[in-house]
Amino acid sequence: MNNSISKVNIILSTPNNRGIHRYSNSLLDILKINYVCRYKTFKLYNKIFLKNLRFVFQIFWELFINFSKKDKNLIFTYPRLPIRLLIRKKNKGSSVGIVVYDFIQCISFVNIFSTFLILKSNGLIDFLKKVIHTLLFNKSLVKSDYFIVISEDTKKKLLNWIKKINLINQVKIIVLHPLPSFNELVIKNFIKSSQNINGKKNIKSNQLNIICVTGNSPSKRKEILLPIFEKLASRNPDKIINISIFGTELNLENIQSSNNLKITNFQTNVEDKVLIETYISSHIYISTSSEEGFGIPFLDAILFGCSCVCSDIQVYKEIKKKYSKFNQNISLVNSKNDIINSFYKYLQLQFDNLETINSKKRLQKYIMNYKSIFEEHLNEIKKIPIV
């Protein structure tokens, strides 16, 4: 039942249906159980196609965002506060928090040489964008009452950042892992709209289906995906390798000719239905990321029952430790040296031990797992100091 006294406003400036957007929506789903919630977003974001122009409008919208002076509880799911809050004096009558996802765009100006290297590698425009973000982010840290982070790894990095720039002595940091991408209603609507969901998918015994949800940032290491898949196909000429890649566009023109390797490269934004269909028919989920704020697709794959082959980065270790109770078949790859061969070996190992896919059971299991995680989050949300 909603509490008519405590009202929460969630403000998001990047509605692109990816990690930040999904996290803010799941945060809203939890908060509205106990509070009256309103959601405000930068609606022009996806309509501005030029990246640099979009950034200018995004910053302008953030700085001059319109909300009532009577609003007492504000959560910003991108760590840059508007001017009215950047000049605020903290008081017990209101509560302002920001969600911190990662530090990919932050620059430390302590080392001039490293700053020069960032300028050289990113170019002047992207460098200036990082400078603007960093300055506003640092100021926002000072003016926030608390921070919500999506992993223990992000919390550790935030504390190191705060110490490095000597901003705050005492902070309240709440770790709240993201919910999975698809809530119970989405899965049930998918089941309802799908006319025929076979229990056992019609997948041949010599067929391997792999799903990869990646991106364009250097940390995703998308350039090593094709060599990994090519090696897997060449070492298994009598097998059919089906790859579904989401979140980025790969150059498939130069791929080595192989009759048994079939790659479907989906557009950046796809409907949830397409993603769900791919998850429930995939044997393996793969992620080659060298850095993540969390990794919601990894969590989704775990809950759908896919075997998972991912980098052994710290946040993925955190996910495995907490969520392996839902799925034991998780392999983290130590790939500091021969990265392509390392991933290939783990994929081959999974390939040699494939289990029959039952789509109905996967969907039912996902719903049960989602409910369990949602209940855990209801308890965690109480740590947020909403006044």
C-alpha cells in the first residue's frame, strides 16, 4: 500500500533501454511498493541522432531540469545534479541521492601525463565531454545525501575516487544489485503472445546456439568475438554454430568462410520478445568485457539457465558468488595472455557437455528466480534514507 506522505521522484536523462534505463525502471518497480513515485526522463534523447549534439542537450536538460521546490525526495539515475541542487545546503527535510554506475567517463587530473594520453586517445571533443562530466560529477558527490551503487565493486571504486579527489570524509553508500531485465509481467505477456512454445526446442544434437549482448565501448572487447567463433567453428566442422549478437554492429564481410558458422547481428535496440526468444533457445551466453558496472545480461542468462562463459573481472565474480544458487554452470575465463584461445577452450568444454533445452521450464524458472530476487530487494531498499 502506498504511503501518501513519502514521495519519490526518479530522474533519468538517458532513456536508451540499456543498462541505466533498465536499472532505473527496476528501481522504480521496487520503490513504488511503499512510496508514491514519479518518473521523469529526457524524452528528446533518442530523437537527437548526432552524438555530440545530444550530449549538449542532455547536459542542458540535467542542469535546468524542472521539478517542484516542494519535492523532498529525488533520486538521479545519472550522477550529475541540476544547478538548484548543486548550490543546495543539506538539510534534514529533504533527501537527494544519485545512482553511480561506473567510472568510465571520469578523469583524474592529478597525473598530467595520463590526462594527456586520454586526450590523445579520445580526441578533443570526447575529452572535453569527460571533463564536463567529471567536474559536475565531483560537485554532485558533495551535494548528495547518499549514493546507490550497483555492485560491491562499484562501491570500492567510488570510495577510492572520493579519497583520490579528497571530496568527502563520510558517505552513505548503498549497494543494490540490478533486478533482471524482464519482470514477471513481461515474461507472462511473452508466453501469452507466443502461440506455441514447445517444451523441448527443436534443436539438433550437433547444433550449438550462443548469445552475446555487448556494446561499442573498448571495454566490451567486441573485436575478439569473431576470432573466437571462427576458431570454434573450424575445430568443429561437423557441428552447426549459431551466434546471436546484440548491442553492436560487427563487420561480417571479412569473416572467414565457414559453412557451419552462422552469425545473426541484431540492431542495437530490439524488442524484449526477441531477446527472450534468443535466451530460451541458447545453450551458452558469452561476455568478453574487461570492465562492467554490473552486467545485467549476465544475470539474465544465469536466470534463464544458459551456460555462461565470461571474463573473470571482479564484478562478474561478485555475480557468480551471489547468483550461482540459481545456476551452477558458470565459467569465468582468466584471459590475460592468449585471450582468444582461452575463451575457445571454455566454449568447447561447454559444447562437449550440452544439455537439452526446455523452453517452458526456462521461462517458469526465470519467473520463480525473479520473484526471489525481488523479495531480497524489497528488504535492501529500506536502507535508502527517504525522508
